[in-house]
Amino acid sequence: MPKRVELSAFCLALTIAADASAVQADGALLGPGPEAWRDAELGAVRGLTVGPIESAFHPDRGYGSEACALAMQDARRFGANWVSITPFGRVYDLAPSGVSLTYEAPFRSNRRRVIAAIRQAHAAGLKVMLVPHLWVENGEWRGLIDPGDDAAWESWAAGYLRFVTEWAGVARETAAEMLVVGVELRTWVTTQRAPSFAGVIREVRRLYPGLLTYAANWDDVHDTVIWGELDVIGVNAFFPLAKAAGDPLSTLEQSSQRIAGEFEELARTWQRPILFTEFGYTARVDPALEPWLWPEHLAGVVPDEIAQANAYRALLGAFISKPWFVGGFAWRVFSDPYDLSQEPEWGFSPQGKLAELVLQDAFRAHWATDGDRLPGHALAEKSATRVHLVGIEP
């Protein structure tokens, strides 16, 4: 694995390069900047990730289906104002030379379905973040991708650029409001390989005029050095809030407050707001101890909706009052809201669980990024909207 670099002169050089890379498109100067999110006037992101139905055994339930249209309407009723849509590309192992655009369905077919899903979201009054993911076929984590020598990395960068620009074209065609240029690519964006990823971002900007972010893993976001190229700092926020099994809500809240302090410094350093590109906890005992554990990989699980709800409460309670935090996308619901086969009952989805009540309450609350409220604003609201993150103690 390439050696990591410190947040120092290397990062500054990338930021200067980013500022110099703005390009002309239709007469407008495009490029990253600290005011990009503010200038977009989008307010806070109250988002849900709408995952595809990832099985050929479930036809007509994926993106763009009638069921998916219902999922978008449900998301709006849930209180969301954004959804994240997540198409995948495929690599075989951790030494790839490119990305297969086909994942389960042929690419052109999948492309049409994703476009239809984005249009369904817009029709439901939702904004869209498009998130092209990588699936590693042998089961390894994408964050450890390492093609090898300089020539291999150059080949990989070219192949990845083809993958992400295909989806950037979809984002442009559908007027999706935000695009994620990569997800958890640790060995690329925290190392001396980062300039080649910066080059990918600049090529995407030539094609797509909307907001750009990158989804860093929760434990390497502070080491990621390409934030100056982007409009928003994105993080897959599966933070371990618990220190030991059975930790109470108060411990989770203290951990979340500490993490918020660290992110305030990160936002100040890069002059960019923070977005949770993913966040969530499973409905099991102690979900905040190792939140990244995949539900299907666990055995002997004791479901616990209260623990999931309290993890949501602790995380969001520390962040929604921060002016540098622009919101996030809960992981996740599915493109058929009535198909419960995609994960076990202790999975991540908050739908139909106590976590849904906490999340809905958070979505109804006033977030700092929404801007100032006029005096007396609360008097005109329904009483339910003034309940802030009701917690449930066991």
C-alpha cells in the first residue's frame, strides 16, 4: 500500500491546483470553492439512500419501476427532501485495470432504469445525489485497491474515469443536483496517488455542472487530501459511538459531540461544509460499537430497535445545530418499500422501526443550515415539529 501523506504542503498544492483548474463551460466559470454550497441555496439535506433491489429474482422492483415510484413518494412523506441513488460498477479484485459498467443488469438497461428513478424522485419533489459505487467481486474492501506500479495506476485511473464519466453524463442529463465522484477509495485519495484522482475530478467538472463531493470512509476522512477539488466534504459516517458493550445513551452522545468537534476543525481547514454521504446503524444490540458490520454476516443476532434509535439520536443530536453541517443520507431504504427480503430484520433500514420516529423527528426539526427563522416561527408550526430527537432509554 502506498505510504500516506500528512495534511500539509501536499494538500495545499492540490488546493492551489484546484483553484487554478476552473474551466469555462457555456461562458460560466466552473470550479470548486468554499461558497459553492451556500450559493446553491439548497438548505439542509434530509436524505434517504434508496438502494436498488439487487436480485434478478425480483423483477420489476428495482430502479424506475412502479414500486420505485412508491418508494420516492414514501421518502417524501417520511420527511426527506433528498434521495441518494446508487448504481454499481464491478471490479474483480484489488488490482484492477478498469471497471466493468455491468452490474447484474447490462449497463444500458441499468442506465435507463437509473434515469427513470431520478425522474421519479424529481417528480416526487426530491433532490438527487447520484453515487456511483464499486463492487469488488472477490469480497475485499474497495478502500484497499492498489493496481501496482505507476503504469498500472495510470491504466486504473483511465478506466475509473470512463466509469465515473458515464454516470456524470447521466447526472447531467437528468439534472441531478449532486454527484459523488468516488466512494471509499482510501489508497487513492490519502496518498501520493491523489493527484491522479484530482485529475479525474477535473474531467468530471468539464462534463457535469452540479455540485461534487467524494464519500470518504469515516476513519480516513481527515487523511483525505482532495477536498480542495470539491464543493462538499463527504463522509460515510458509520462512527463507533460506543466504547464497550452496553454503553448508555449518554456515552454515545459524548462520543458524537467529540466527533463533531473534530469535524468542525476539518470544515474550517478546508473551508468546505460537511455532508454525511451515508449514515446509519443496524437494529441490534450495541449497533454503535462496530457499526460497519454487515447484517448478513452476523450470526446469533439479538434485534434491538431501541439501540438503533438511540444511536441515530446521539449522532444527529450533535450535528444538526452546526452551521458547517449540511445534512446527510440515512442508509438505507429500498426501491420497493414493500420488499423486506433485502436484509434481515436487524438490518440498517429504519423503516417501520423506532429509528424511523427519531429520523422523522430530526427531519422536522430546524437545522442550522436551513438559515435563520423569523421570530415567532415556531408558533406557526404543528406541535410535532417542535419535538427534537426524542430518545428512548431501555
